[in-house]
Amino acid sequence: MNNKTDKIVNLSHLILNKIISNLKDIVDRICFSLVCKRWYNDRDKYLIFNTDSIPIFPLNTTDINQYHKHFKLPSYNNIFIKSIQSKTDCRLFIGYTKKDYNIDDVRNLKSIPDNVSNIYISPKSFLEEEQEYLYKLISESQSVTKLDGCKTLKYGLSNSVKSVELKNFNEPLLKGSFPNSLKVLNFNNTIEKAVRPGVLPDGLHTLTLDNYQIEIPQGALPEGLQNLSLIKYRQTIRPGVLPDGLRVISFFKYQHEILPGVLPVGLLDCIFSSYDFEIKQGVLPVGLLELFVEGRYYYQYEIQPGVLPLSLERLYLYSYIPPPEPVALQPNLEDLQYSAESCLPISWLQAISSLSKLQSLTVDFHDEVGRDTTIFNVNYLPRTIKSFYCNIRTKLRGTMPTSLKRVNLDDCQFNINEIFPETLQYHFELFQYEYNSILTIASNIRIDELIICGESRESTITLPSGVGKITLFFNWLNSNENIIDFVGDGSADQSCSLRELRLPTFKDGPPKIVKLPNTIEYMDIGKNEINNILHLIPSTLRTLVLENRSDINITIGSSIKSINKIICNITKTIRKLDKEYYIMNDLSAKLIAKIFHHSKLEQILNNVQ
């Protein structure tokens, strides 16, 4: 490559900086700078490391310079220092676990560093003078934007603070208690003081009230509030209490029935978690886009026409432990089309079918809710739907819409040729299922990513045509007598689409026959021992993922040495620089970057395993 004339080599420093900003991993950025001599020589002019992946780790000090020992690349040391010094969103943990900064004695903190934006205070008790000292430091800071674990407001907060979590807080709430800059407020435990009109700042965007037991009066919630979460709230919410600007509301274990007129007309997302009341007509606003319902009873009553707004795009139906006794008036569960009992009342299926704008449907029932003798008639799914997740112990009947792009069929039985007939064409970005056997997928079903869960006794696993990524999340019994054949009767050439593969857990050792195409570039060996898998690694592999810790020493062969990237236990990354050297980082060991000779690879791998 000619450094004087090549257009790529001579890209401006501004463009190079834009490119590396899209690389999150510090190792990737270093490798980028080593592409050519000019990029290496000019590295100080465009390269900066992603500070999110650079832990500072000092204890009882805010001096970052003492922790350069974790960085083992002297030629990049100036860039490392510059990156650390430019970090403006550090987290300060007081009496907490070690993160960017950790202080377990507040007297060691002389001031809040200018690069600290988030402060987390542990639930531990402080002496009165320690608490006063700490909160005065916080009130004087102009860099802190988020404060979690706040126990007092009597020393004030600066206007830089945008998010506060109150914990173990028991002070009167007065007008002016919170800065006007506040956007997010979380009462994270029982608060016995009333939130009166005028107390909350007008600019508040998100509010969480956890176990708040005082009735909220009209006008207490600011008109600009957009997101409200009520956890274990036991008071009745009356019409007019919720502001018109509210867009998202979440009820967790709310103990009263929501009545018509309570929810504002502009609401877009609504969550009912552990909600054991019937949703009646007029409760949900006509423009609602997303509805999440979790309860014990809703699948046991007839839903009335018009309850679900026609505007719905995303619907989630969950159930937990069913009620001890069924409701007195049983809903209609008879599916006349298949002369079988439906797992959902027919009125619910009809209501879902009427949602012409529905994009995503999730139906997730407790194991004992659905029964093996019931059916779910997928003919009721709207023809516009793109995502369907079904976790019910039931049988699917009917024909799936061809509009589907993402499907997850968990714990349900089905005949794949019935629900995906060969007369129709399907193209899935993701197809996931849990089944007691490996399904034969017909040519009319095109899949980009396939995920299979469960447990299998199949003697042979074959490759569906056209799949680019396969993840096998299951235990394979009698695996040492089995066969993996991802080649079939064709040749393992570039015509195969498979690029990424996660292996199943071989319970009895690796299969006796393994045929993999030479197109695989990324392999995750799952829960298997690396020494048992080495012979399966294809020559085309570029990335190898090791999940398990291994007690067996790894013997490095040519297949490992040809791999460009090895990821170990998520936190460790090893990248090949050339024939002689590798670069690695290990967040669990606080190692930010280190280069080593290829002769050390076997030792390094055995240590990280």
C-alpha cells in the first residue's frame, strides 16, 4: 500500500476519528491504528479510547495516575492518559463496590472530581458529621448529574443534578426541595411524607413511587411528566390526577381496579403487572400503542368488544400462578374450527384478530395455565404482525401469517408443515423454538438466524438451507454416537450461508462424525471443554468464543493459531496482530491492554480458562 497516493491511507484525522468512534473495544481501536505506518505514526492526532471500557479502580482516592500499571502498551500511554483525562461520566461509589472511583471513608474525599457525573451511595449508615460533610460536597459539585441512594435533601442539590434516587428518606417534601433541573426522580422505598402540589419541579420527566401510601391529589404531578411508575400503590387514582402529557404508565401490584377516564388520552404505553382485575371498555385510551398485562384472571373472562384500542402495535399477555378457583362465569373456550378447547377465550382471540396495526404479540403463560389438550388457533393472528412469541403448554393450529419476521415458539407443540404450509413463502430474521426433536425445515421457509432450545436425543443434526447463524442451546444426549452434518450431499464451499455457529452441549463427548462447511467464521463452543472441540474448528474460523472454565490444559494446534479473535468468559479478548504477536485485554483482572508473543498463547489461554 503506497502511503503517499492511497486514498484510504490518507484519510483526514477527522474521518479516522469518526471511524474509530464506532469501535467500542479498546483492542479493536489499537488494531485499527496498526493497519498502516501513517495511521500508527499519527495515532496521537485521531485516536482516543472508549472510556466506557476503561475502569480506573482507585480506592479511597481520585488520583487516576496510579492505575496506569493496568495498561501495558508504552507507545500508547499518552493516548491512554488523554482518554482517562477526557472522561466526563465517571461513577463515584461511596461505601460500595469498586467501580471507577470507590470511597469507603468519606473523609478521604476532598472534593467531587470534575469528571464524576454519577454518584452511588450505599445503604450503610453514616455518622451525622460524615453525612453533612458528604452532602455538602455533592451540593457544591457542578458535574454531578445523577445521585442514587440519596438520604437527605436538607443540604440542597446543585442545578446540574438531573436524576435522583431517594432511599431511606424520611424528610418533609417542600417546594424547592428539588432543583429545577431534575428530570428523573425515584422514591425507592416507603415514604411517609405527602407529595403536595408544587413540590415536584415542572420539568420532571420520569417519576417512580415505590410503596407510596398517600393519595395523590390533583395537581401534585407536573403537567410535563411523561413516565410514571407506581409500585404497590394502594390508593384509588381518580380522574384528573394523571397529567394529560403522560405517555408511559406502569402499575406494579396495584390493588384497585382502573376505571374509565383515569388514564389520560395521550397515553402511549401502559403496563399492568400483577393486576387481577378485568379491563373494561373505556379504560384504555384510543391512541395506545403498547399494552403489557400480567395477571391471574384475565384469560378466564370474556373481553368485551372495543376494550383493546385498534391503535395497538405491541401486545404482551403474561400470567403467573393461576387463581386457586376458577371464576364463576366460565368464558367460551370452544374453538369450532378445530373442535377443541382453546387455551385463550375465543373473545380474546377475536379481539387480537381485530388489531389491524398490531406488529408484535407475546403470550407467555405459567406452565399450569395452558394444557396439552388445548390449542392456540394462529389463524386469529393479524395479517400485519411481524413478531410472535408463544410460551404456552398448548398445541398450535392453523396457518401463520407470512408477514412474520421474528418467531419464538417455546413449550408449545406444533406441526411445522401445518402452521407453515409449503404453498406459502416465509422469510424470518429470527426463528427460535424449543422442541423435543430437531425439525426438518422446508425450502419455503427462509431463516437468517435459527435458535434451538431444549434437550435432544436426535442421532443427526442437519443444516436448514440458507441459515446464516445457528445457536444450539440444548443438551445433546448420547452425543458421542451422533452426527452433525451441515454439508449434506453438497460440497462445503462458499455457496453455504452459515457464518456463525454455537455448538450444543455434548453430554457424552463430541459426535463421532462432524461435517461443517468451510464458511463458518464465528464459533461459540458453548459449555463444552475446549480440548474436546479443537478438532472441530474449521480452517475458515476468525472468532472463537470459550464460555467454560476448563481444568484441562489446552494444547495449541494450527487451527487455534490461525484464528484472529478469541473471546474467553466474556471479559477476556485476544486479538491476533500478525504471525508473531497478539494483543489482549482482561477486564476481570483489570488488564486494559497487553501485547504478547505467539509462544505465550498456550500459557495465556490456560491461565484465562
